[in-house]
Amino acid sequence: MRSCSIAVLGATGAVGQVFLRIIEERKFPAKSIKLFASKRSVGKRITVLGQECVVEEPTPEALRGADIAFISVSGEISRQWAPIAVKAGALVIDDSSTFRMDPNVPLVVPEVNADDLRHHQGITAIPNCTTTPLVMALYPIHKVNPIRRIVVDTYQAVSGTGRAAMDELREQSKAQLDGKAYPPRVYPHPIAFNVLPHVDTFLDNGYTKEEWKIVQETRKIMHAPDIAISATTVRVPVFTCHSEAVHVELAHPMSPEEAREVMAAFPGVEVVDDPRQSRYPLALDVAGKDPVYVGRVRRDVSVPNGLAMWLVSDNLRKGAALNAIQIAEEVLKQDLLLTPERR
């Protein structure tokens, strides 16, 4: 794998910090690294891959020379800086929802649709942190037995909202245990000891934006525009890892045993499924790990050719940072960096 120069926008955020850890774990071939963040982080010194980096505010000039720009910031900031990074010569791998449904932007989970990267025009996107584990678990089934319908309910950790939400859960929990008040600031209601059926803003159809992302992104990644999908997203008082209850209707019958075998053979998926021994994926066990874990695979008795399952994934790793790094590795493998002709 050839080496490259990288820039990281959002380097001090929750995903950015995990990203920097993972490139060290995977020994990503970065010959030079530039770190960018907001004003409050400027001047911080972070050592990555043996290089001491000083966090800067992004500027068009500072981005020049980067082969790949990883962007993990708000959608508004991504919309501003992604085109600037491309103009500076970098291939952008964006973590926000800004470009995901743009027909000219590949939306990629490398184990599923790495070939889509060949069609990039300077920007690639990673999916929502709930979509990624869903397609990882279901795509291997879909390849051998087309999926007609998906119903998914998510149980999402507060780290998906960012560091402020993690702080709020921690401090709010302490306050409630001490009998003190801690008014919600990040969420519309207290998150400590609570469950909120409300992730992102509501649309006119009654779904939230988060739920609609799952619908649209799953269809795009799996190249399956006709799959019927319904999602309900829920925020739970967990720091890390999103869990999902998934029900699928298939074109043909499939036993739970066959489904387990198909998923277990797929790269990046681990099956942990022995309910009688209380073995199934748990957020506490999965945090800090890369695979998507699947368990409680069973027949869905409410529908013909139905299966039900439970899956858990670390939303900061495979749900975000790791997937971005795997895209970069695939770009280098396929020699898809920007050239003057591609800009």
C-alpha cells in the first residue's frame, strides 16, 4: 500500500480521537499528518504515528498537499470545507450526512460496495452509524436471498451526539443519584435513566431525519432501491455502541442456522448467539471492538420468510472512524487518489 499525506478536520472530537487511535493501530501509511479543529483546540499538540502534530484552524492554504482529507464535523462545516479540500487536491472522506445522498458521491461500506469508490468525483461519504452495522449484517443475506422488507429499531448511545452528550449523561446520572436537579441541555428531556424515542428532528411524515437516513442510505449502499424499510430510532443512556433489533422479510425461506452461517462468513461480522447460555451481543462487551456483532437470530413468526435478529456495533469505530479509514485503505489499494483529470 502506497503512503499518502492526510488531513483530519475535527481531530479533537469524539470520532476524531478514535480515528487517530485507529490509524496507529492499523499502522496507516501516512507520511505526513495535519490536524484541524475549532479555535478552542488550536495549539494542542498530539503525537500520531510518531509525528508530533499541532492542531490548527483549517485554511485553504493549510490543506494543500494533503492526498486525503478526513472530515468529521457538522454538516454545515462539511459543506463549506469539503469542496475547498477537493480544490486543494485532496480526496475527501466525509462523516456528515451532507453528501450521502448526492448521486455523484459514493456512500461506502468497503465490505459491501467498495467498487463504488471508482466513481468518486473528489468526495466520498460514510453512512450513518446505524446504517453501517445494518448493511454489514444484512448484505450477505441479501446476496443469497433477496430482502423484501426491513423493520429496524435502534438503541443509540449518547456518543453519537458528541462529547457534550456524554458529559451530560455522566453528570446527570450523578445528580439524579444524589437527588439533585440537572436540567437537560443536549437533549429535550433527561437522558439519565431514561429512553428517548427521538433522534434528530422530526419530518412531516412522522419519522425523524435519523430514521429516514437509514431508509435512504441502506437502499443506496445495497443497490436495492425497492426494499421496503421502516425505522424507529431511540436514544438510550449508554455511552458507546448502538444496538439494533432487526426484522427482515426474505424472498425465500431461510433457516436461522443458514442465516448465521452466511453472516459469520462475511468479513467484519461476528455471530454471538447462544441465548440459553445468556450469550448475545452487549454494548459493554462490544465497545472498543471493530466487528458488527449479531445474535438472537430466529424466525420472525409474524411474517412468511421472516427472520429476526439483534446486532451491536461500536458507533465510534465501525460506525464512523474505522469505516472512514477502511475507505482510505481501499482508495490506496485501488489507486483512486485525485489526479488533475479527476479534479
